[in-house]
Amino acid sequence: MANHLQRFIRLCQYLQDPHLVAKFQQMCGVKGTFPGKATEIAGQEEEKLQNGDCILHSADAETGGLSKRKDMTGSGKTALMNQVNPVRDAEEAAMRSAHWRLSAAPGSGKEEGKEAACELSEQKHESRSTVKPLRKNSLTGDVGQEFIIENKFLFYLFTFGTELGNEMFFIIFFPFLFWNIDAYVSRRLIVVWVLILYLGQCAKDLIRWTRPASPPVVKVEVFYNTEYSMPSTHAMTGTALPLSLFLLTYGRWEYPFIFGLSLVACWSLLVCVSRIYMGMHSVLEVITGFLYSLLILAVFQPLLNAIDHFYLTHRYAPLVIVTSHVGLGLLAFSLDTWSTSRSDTAQALGSGLGAALASRLNHLLGLMPDPALSQLPLSAPPLNVALLAKSFLRLVLGVLVLLAMKAVMKAVAIPLACRIFGIPGDDVRTARQHAPVELTYRYMVCGTLGFSCVFLVPAFFSCLNLS
């Protein structure tokens, strides 16, 4: 038993190692520009190329670099280094060939060698680019360090994958599902999202593991860098949402089983792997987030019908909704000092609060009723230009309304909270690091968005004959 435990601990330590993340990033073509590292040379090359210069190393410097490589490869490490970074090794070999031609060729041959080296450098510049993290954190001011992307396809693919767990995706995904697909499924999926984010963020604040060390890890994203990292809440939402969507819709809607299962697998895998690519989580944290979300679903998925029925019909449901969502927010803010995870926690709870109250109001007014059981299973209507245009118009108009409301409420909520709690509002970033301001701001803004998405925007569609 003790041996098995030791093996498990060693496995966890291996999966938590930041060098494992760094190796995966290198395989995917992500190179850092850390001072004193070989990657800094690549960054200098890019800078000089942008100024129209060509990088030419002396023969002595190149030979010295090679001798240092040879000292490291006495026990068969050369093959391993070539496997870890074959692109850079091939580029170095080509550069050495160009430099040799430059130093060996006399007269006009020297010019030819210089042109060859310049041409090679230009080819390298075209195949990779130096960029900074996608977006800075407006609350912490962290903008990150430059890095080099050598595989743009993987960069865009994993950028899309990580956006599947960010705020803008949820602003589009849940409204689209509610306005165009199935309000019944959307209500339950919002409950899952709130539970997953809340329990995941609370677990982070209790465990308090820091993000993977940089270096060796390259921070492709820095927005969540100040949060704790165990477990990955991106991996949790990226697993729980598609799986719960599949469980809620299969049998209710007619579609092939293999299609739904494939969507769940692709969605979850893309989000989970993207967090390692971004340098935000270790492999262990992603695996833990995946398993933790499965555990939460196993407990709460069978209860979703009862929770939704209670929200819609019980006379004390509004009181329970408000007190539970606000109380959980206060509890979460007491677990640790301020970090950006506070915003995510309050955002989910506020959105769930507004959506639940709006669903209750829809039920009382007889708006957007669920289909009768005799109508199940539902079949997708045939796709045509009119249907697609109407769905797209609903999405665009609705999201624009939500974004406008968000801007208005943001302008009102922060000064109002600062005035109520006597906190200076000159520096918004500092003011939002006070729990009362952040809680008030998030509940006002996100609560309004949730309520508008479920009640106000559908009413707006009815006025425009877009229902």
C-alpha cells in the first residue's frame, strides 16, 4: 500500500512539473524570450530583422556555441534535444552553413554568402513572429513578456480553445442557446455553470497553488496569472458544459449519439490542452479539473430538474435564490485575499441570480413555456436562409443590447458602490480590490445581464416580431 502511495505521489509530482508544460509549449512552437536563454537570441534576431538588418555570427562565436552543445551531449542527449526542439536545430544548421559560405568565399563569393544568410533570416522571420500575451489584466496591470510563435495554426487553435472558457464566450453562448435553441436546456445549463465555477474557484482559494513557474514556462496568457491554479476552472467548464449539454439534449432532441459524444470530446480536449499551451496550468491541474467536474456533475446532474422546478414554482423561490447566491458570494470572498478569481465567482453567481429570477417571472407570466412531453423528442427545423438570417439577427441584436446594458451598469455600479461604502473611487482598479465594491459591481452588472438575457431581450424580440 505504501509503495502504491509513493508511486502516486511521484506521478503527481511529475505531472505538476513546470518543465513538462515548457516541453509541450516547445513542441507546439512557443518560445520564450527569457534573459540569458537561447530564446533571447531569437528575439534579438527578430528585432534586427524588423529594422532591415541581417544577423551574421562570426565563425569563432558559432564554433564556441557548438562546443558548448557537444559538452552537453556526452551521454546521448543530442537526440533528445533534437526531439524537443527540431525546428531550432535545423535553423541553426542552416545558419552555420550560410556563415561557412560567407567566411570561406572570397570576393564576390562573400557577397553571395551574405545574401544567402540574409535570405535565410528573412525566411525565419516569415515563419515565426514575436508577440505579447493576448490581453492584459486591467485590474493587475500585468501585460506579460514577449514570446515567439513558430506555429501560427496551433496558436490560433488553442487561443480559440481557451476563449471557450472566457467571459465573452458565455455572453454569446448562453443567449444563443436560450434565444434560438431551447430555453429549458439553457436554464439548467446556467445552473451547472454557476456550480462548476463557484466550486472550482473556492477549491483554488483553499488549496492555494501558484501558477507554473516562468521561466521555464512561457506565459502566452496573463489575464488569470494572479489567481491560484489548482484545479483548472477552464478545464472544469470545458468538460462540464458540453457533457451536461449532451446529457440534457440527447433524447430530448433528435441527433446521432456519436455526433454528440464527438462534440463533447473535441470541446473538452481543446479547452483542457489549451490551458497547458497558454502556460496557465500544469498537466496535473488540468486532469484534476477534468475529474472534479465529473464528480460535481455526478452529484448535481440528477438534481437539475428538481432545482429548476423549485425556481419556477415555489412561493419562496425568489427569497432562496437571492439569499443563496449572495451568501455564497460573501463566503467565497472570505476564503482568501483579493484576486481576480473573486470577479469570476461573483460574475457566475450574479448571472445565475438574474437568470433564475427572470425564469421565475417568465413562468408566472406564461412566457416562453416549455414544450409538452407529447411533443418530444424535438427535431431541428430544416435549415434555410430565412431561419439562419432570423437566428443571426436575434443573436446580433440581443448581444448588442447586453453589451450596451453592461456598459451602462458598469458606469453606474462602481461609483455607486464606492459612495455607499465610503471607498475612494478615483482609482477604479484599487477600488475594485475591495470586496464590497467588487461584489456590488459584479452582482449589479451580471445580475442585470442574466435578467435581461432571459426576460427583457426576449420581450424585445416579441415587439420586433423576431420571437
